[in-house]
Amino acid sequence: MKLLNQVIFATALTLASFADIAQSHAHEIKFGNIEIIHPWARQSPARADVAAGFLIIKNNGTEDDKLIKATASITPNVQLHAMKMENDVMKMTEVDGGIPIPAGGTVELKPMSYHIMFVDLKSAPVANTQFAGTLTFEKAGTVDIEFEVTEPDAGMN
């Protein structure tokens, strides 16, 4: 019985350490009524000149806002994109006018959905590093962020 309790305790400690590791990679920025949760990007494949960025935006305010622009230290060419099905084909398009962030709402920029596109890269994102960027909102203004870079297949589940 004592051995079983020790095994259960050791397993619980191991699982708790995994939870701590996952939490340590998450980061958030509070900016007025806007909350930016875990900005991240994937490592680019060799010789790729594009990459994508993802994050969650919460609007804790009573007014709608809109993400209208993003910048990144890895390129001067950053675009806001959406993915959608069109005639049974997934298409990526640049978002005109920005990404709406409804009052009291949450919008997730994620693979196969809204995302930030880094085009004509000066330097490719490399796993386990970070790069600087900014997000500009129609009402809230501009905030500095750091994108954490993950392995190339992150977020594909």
C-alpha cells in the first residue's frame, strides 16, 4: 500500500510539473480593456519567406474595437489574414478594415482562421526564441508584444 501511495504521489508531482511548464510558456498583456494572450508563431520551414502569428484577444470593455494593424521585427511586411472555405477550397485572404473584436468578446487568431501573416521575412523565426511586434487597435491604440516561436508543427491538432 505504501508503494502504491508513493507511485500516486510521484505521478501527481510529475503531472503538476507538466502543467507548470505549459503555464510558463503562456504570457499575456493587459492594455486598457484589451487583453492579449500568448502571442506565438511557428518556426518557418527552411528557405520559407513567410510565417504566421497567432494569439487570443479579449475585449473586456463595453465598446467594440478592431485589430487594424500589426508589425514585427522579422519583416516590414505584416498583414492580417483570414482563412475560409470557398467552393470546397480553403483560401487565405487579407482582411480589409481589420479584425473585429466585439465588446465583452474574445477572438482567437489561430491556424486555419484569422492570423497575422509575416511576409518577405528578413529573418526567419526560430523555435525557442522570441521576436518583437506591435498590435494596433482602432480604439485602444498600439501595444508592444513579443511572439514566442514554437516548433513548425505546433497548433496543428
